[in-house]
Amino acid sequence: MTIKEKLIILSDSAKYDASCSSSGSTRSNTNGTGNAAYSGICHSFASDGRCISLLKILMTNSCIFDCKYCINRKSNDVKRAIFTPVEICEITMNFYKRNYIEGLFLSSGIIKSPNYTMEKLIETLYLLRKKYHFNGYIHVKAIPGASEVLLKKLGTLADRVSANIELPTSNGLKLLAPNKNEDKVTNIMKTIKVNRSRSFTPAGQSTQMIVGATGETDLDILGKSENLYNNYSLKRVFYSAYIPVNKDKLLPAIKNPPLVRENRLYQADWLLRFYNYKVDDLLSHDNPNFNILIDPKADWALRHLEEYPKEINTASYYDLLKIPGIGPRNAKKIVSNRKYYKLEFNDLKKMNISLKRAKYFITCNGKYFTDTNIFNKKIIEANLVLEDKVVSNKGVQLSLFNE
Amino acid sequence: MNKIYIYDGGFISFIALVVELFKNKITPDDIKLINSYDLGLFDTEIYLKVENEQENIKLLKNKISREALYCIYNVFLSDNKNKEIIIYNFLKSYFKYGKTVFGRRNIDCVNESIQISKYVRGEAHKLKGFLRFSKMKNNFYYAKFESNNNVIGILASHFSKRLMSDNWIIHDTKRGIYAIYDKEKVIYLTDEEVISLNLEKDNEDLIEDLWKTFYKTIGIKERENKRCRQNFMPKKYWKNMLEVEDEL
């Protein structure tokens, strides 16, 4: 098999992993090739609009497991390939020196045993770091069930190590991934959390959940995320709209991946990490799924309209964050400017703060942007939905992958 | 008459002139690079002599914060036609308000400076990712690019850390500037100064083909969203990116 044929097979089967971020590490170059950029760098964008920053491949797509949703499951009749460690190093170095990539994302099917697979991954990373003197970004997938000693070794070679939790409930996992179990994944997370330092997975860990393959609600999924953020200090949880690659009676028969739902989960995930919201603020047992028509923050605002409109010149930083359309960056701009002068709508526009959504929820110097009769749940909701539709028709909304 | 003060080189000579203007309490109507603009009917050019450029630079460095210096440097790299007078006015505000100017965006020159600086850094950041090197027969890696702002210095400093063990050349085709790195230092040459670089491509087909193959494979068909792609990766950069140049 040629290198090209291998690359096709092993990148095709790696593409469903959402993570491609390269941020959070400050690894510097010491007489070799490469360094990490703390902000991360996108090198290209694929036809699906997702950022390409890492050479995302599997070491092999052979696997002894038979997870229902996975294209590489044992029972599938697909072409199998395996890269040798040297082949992976050569492609990585050659791509890196031409500035195609920011580094390597290496995952793998499980061959022989979890420990054996992990040893192969370590061998590859060791070669890349020590023989090729590569100091660029490496994100590697830990193999559930491999020994802790191996995991600790892996962590010293990579910028980020992650393990995918795949499904938010252990029942879902039992049903679709009978060879995996949650404890094996959370054990990995625990080890990484405890050992993390400048020389051990400096960019932290992430994980991924599949959305829409089982019956879980958004509350189940986001609750799981909140739990993971709190207990294992995860940097990111990625959500991956289920795409039917296999036919199985246990899997839902859907035509299109639930992209809007995935987008809502990402929006809510941002609210957890940067906006001080809790899952309980956003969802409840009576209302366990997000409104598909409206983003979670605006939805929350409309349900708590008595807290609005907020006065731009006096609202606290955290109150500013509750204004739809205002994020941490804009809130900081507002706070650092209003010390020196009173802000009007025009001043906000001048600072490039978009008022498209925010205008319904704020006053500037006591003034509302138009007749206050507009300040009414139904009217605002209708306007926001309309604007969202315009945006999603342009197709720019579903794109939260670059960090 | 409009008094236009003329500088004749890069950032250093511009800043030295600006400091000289402040020292002598001169308010210019404009500041321009020599031979870079058309003289208007009511314009008069003034060449102010700067005795010691380095001393003026030192003076300014001691007076303003790193953040402010970073900001005006970025504005200077921009393609904005009024950048010189914007920087002059920014500094005037800075001398009045100190570090707090960054919170006074109701002052036009401050707001503009912050926005232009962000725009320059944004373009430089994009190009740090979008630049594509090819391997040449003489073992140099060569990349050409076209940008709105003059970001070759930012790029060269980025790659001199990242690719410190290789020889490379970055070529700004619009401005005719080369940054050449020989594993030790970067030198800058213009089109006229470059005599022969012998830029003949190595036989790259295999690696370039692998990259194009990877690019095609990694996109998920069911999620195709070309509009979104174009928002993040504007078409103006495509002609120097091998994985998408065929789609132009």
C-alpha cells in the first residue's frame, strides 16, 4: 500500500473527531523544529468550514472493539491500514516545515491490546520529539484500559492528551460501545488532571460526546459536561452531531446530522465556561432541551425579561455578560471606557460592538433604542428568530470549532 | 498652506521625526513618506532635520508604555492612508491622558489606532497559518504572499523561532520585499537588491500531493459549508495556498 493510500484511509477515519485546536501550550523551540503558539493557529479550513490546524490521523483503523457508531468497528468490512512510527514522523515533519500544519493529532484503533496500542503511540511520539526534535503541538488520544504507567509516559510527550467519553450516560455507552466503559475514560481524566504541569500535557485535556445517536436530552449532555469541567478541569468538551456511517438496528435512522442542536450545545457550553451560567439556569427536567429557534442566552433572557433592560453605564461586568450579543471582550471594552465618559448607542457602534441582538436588552444613559413598546417578550422573540434565520441561511453560524 | 512634514524611511525615521515635532511644539497638518503621495495645490513640504534619531527613539520609549508602542507600531505597518497623522494624534492624546487613553475610544484617533492595530495583527495572524512554503533545489524553503498590511516583519520573527533550523525565504510580492533567513538571522532585501536567488522548485510532487489529498479527505461531506469556509479563509489568500488554488 502506498503512503498516499494509507493517508486517505487513516485521515478519512480520523475526521469525525471534532477537536483540532492547537492552543494553550507555550512549548518553545530549542534547536529543533517547531514551537507552540499559545493562541493556536488555523492553517486551513476544510470544505465543511472546520479549521485545520493539525495533521489529524489514526495510527491504524484496525480495531478489536465493535462500537456501533464507529466506522472502524471490528464488524465493518472496510479497508484497513497502519502507519509505522517513522511514516507518521516523516509526514508530520514535511507538512510542518511547509507550514501546512501546527502539529499532529494522533488517535488510533485498538490493535492486540490497549497496552500494545499505547506503546506504539508512545514510540511514535518519542521518535518525533527526540529524534526529529519536533517541538510543535501534539494532541494524542489516550487508549482506555491501558496502564497508568504508559499514560504518564504519553503525557510527558504531548501538549494535550484526551479520551472521548462518547456518550453522556453509561447506559448509552453500554448499548453502543459495549467494549468501553465510563470508568476507564474517567480514570484517564483523573490521571491527567493530577499530573498536569508545564511538562505534562501543558494544554490540558478535552473530550468529545456524540449528539443524537441515543435518546439523551440536552440536559443529560450538558449536565455531563458541567460535571466533567468541575471534576476533571477539562479545557474543552466537543460535541459531534451524529452522522450515520453504519447501519445498525440500535442506531437511529436519520438523514441529516443534527447540526443546529450541536450548535446550541456549543453555545451553551460557552455560557458555562465564560459567562458564569450553570446548567440549572439553562435547562430543567420540565424543559430538558434547547429551543432550536433561539440561542440559549437569548432564550434565558426572554424568560427573565424582568432583569432587563440593563443600563450599559452601570451594570456590573457579570450583568453585561448576560446581555445577548455581548461577550467577555465587549463587556471588557464597555467597562474600560465608561470610567471616562458616558456611553451612548453610537459609542458602542464605534467600538465595533454589534447591537443587532443587544439593542433589545439595554439602555444607554437611560434611553432605549426605540419606542419602549417594543420591549415585550413576543416582539423581541420574533425579531431575534428572524435575525437568526437570516444568519443561518448565510451559513455562517455553525462554526465554533476554532478556539 | 498645509504644512506636510516628510520622513524618508521606516518606523525609526518616522518616530524620530514625530518626537522632534513634539520637542519643538510644532503641529503638522500631515506627515508623509517621501515620494509616496501627490502634492496638493496648498501643500508645502517641510524637511525637519533630526540630529540624533536614536536619542529621540529612547526618549519616546521612556515616555510611553509597551502597549502604546505596540499599538503605534502596528498602525505604522497598516495600509491606512492617514496612518502617520493618526499616530501623531494618538501620541498627543497619550501625553495628555497616559495609559488611560485605551479607555477613551470616544477620541477618534484613539479608537482608530486600536482598530487598525487589531486589523494588522489579525491579518498577520491569519498569514502565520496560511503561508505555504515549497522546498527549493538550493534547500531553501520559499513562501510568497500578498497582504493588505506590511506584515513581513511579524511573519519573519514568527518563523525565525519556529523554523530556526532551516533556511527559508518569505516574499511579499505586493511590496517586493524578501525576508531571508540563513539559520542565524533574517535580512530584508527589495526586488532591486535581489540579484539571483535561484528559486527553482525541488521535486515536491509527493509531499504536495499528500497535503492536497489530506485536505480533500478531512472535510466531512455531510457537513459541507463552503460559505463558512470562505468567511474564515477569504478568497484573496487562496492563490498562494496549494490546497484551494484549483477551486479559484
